[in-house]
Amino acid sequence: MVKSRQLVLVVVHDHFDLDYTRHEDVRTVVETMMTARRTHRNRMHAYFKKFPSKEAALLKPHPDTTEEQWKELCDLFTSEAFMKRSEQNKKNRSKLTVNHAAGSRSFQRTRACMKNQESGNINPAELYKKNYTNKDGIWTSEGAREIYAAILASTDATTVTLSWALSLLFNNPDTLKKAQEELDLQVGRERQVKESDVKNLIYLQAVLKETLRLYPPGPLAIPHESIEDCTLAGYHARSFSLI
């Protein structure tokens, strides 16, 4: 008796707004598939490690796999190449650990805990502070505290400038409209602005420069102090005067 098997082709239409002729969209799909594959394999490996040996694992396949699939996974997990790669990954992960007065804390774990659940954004200054202070909030070194101050100053200046730029645009609808028209012309509405687009956004550059002129985020010049009596532009300045 000959058994026959009928193949049924099912066409699935996805609901994603993707253009598979565009390199960016193809890369998105491939990266998503690779992530799903790695997640599945990691889950299978975690289940495999519960058994004392490969033979014991083969006796109880994972519920989400067939016996044949589980055998292939067990062969993979016990292969020399996989074990060598796992050992290297373990060493790499150990390098991501930050040692400080409070003990050891994984940088990646801290980063994940501090991520905003709604926007997915992370404050770089606070992330740095979290990794280089102990449980009492004391800095592990003076150098770490100085770096934090520099990071805080740079992020604060950017935030202040963008806040003023948006405020000025909202209060000047004609300027806002011109900036939007330039973005539509040079970038379009199908993607986000990239760094390479900035050179073509002449009007938007002018908006930011005018914002910096009206509301600079910091002093335009660092104060200087004269070390001796001197004359500047016809004015006499005594020693140790701020100029």
C-alpha cells in the first residue's frame, strides 16, 4: 500500500508596511528572524543544561520540538564548536561587569533596568552615575565624578537648546512651516532624518544658529584673570581682575 501526501500551499499576507525591495526593510526582517532564532536556541539550551548528560537529555525532548529536532539540538549543544563559542561568550560577558565599592553589577543589566518602559530611552548621565557609585551614592573615584559632570553638562546643553528651538518655532508659525517644507523636500515623510541629511537642511541649520544666538546654553567665553596690571583697548586692568 502506497501512502500519498498532499501538499497545501498557504499564502500568508502580513500587515507590516514593508517594502521588500528596500535594503533597510530587508535588513529589518532578517534581523528580526535572527533574533527569534537566537531566542529559541537559548531557550532550548537552558532546558538542555538541566540534564546531567546528553543521553539523559535525549530521553526527554523539549515539548516544543520533535524527537528528531531535539536530537539535532543535543548534537549541536555538545559539539566542540558550540562549546568553544559558549566559553568565549562567557568570557566576553564577564568583561561587561563593572566593579565598584558595592560589589559587581552587570552594565547590561543596569542599562536594561534604567530604560524608560514607554519610550525606551536611557539617560546616559544617570546610567554612568549608577555604574560608578556605590549603594550610598559615593563615587568610586574622583575621575569618575568629573566625567559624570562633563556628560551632564553636554546633555544639559543639548536639552536646553532643543527646548528653546521648539519654543521659538511654535511661537513663529511661518518659520515652523518653512522648516517643515524643507524637511519634506529634502528628507520626505517615509523615514527619519539622518546625520547625512543635515548638510542639505540649510534653513533648519539657520534656525538652530539663531536659537543659539538668542538663548545660548552657556557663557560664550570663559572668564579670564589678568596676572599683572595691563591695558586693554585703552582700559587699565589691575592684576587679578576678571576680564
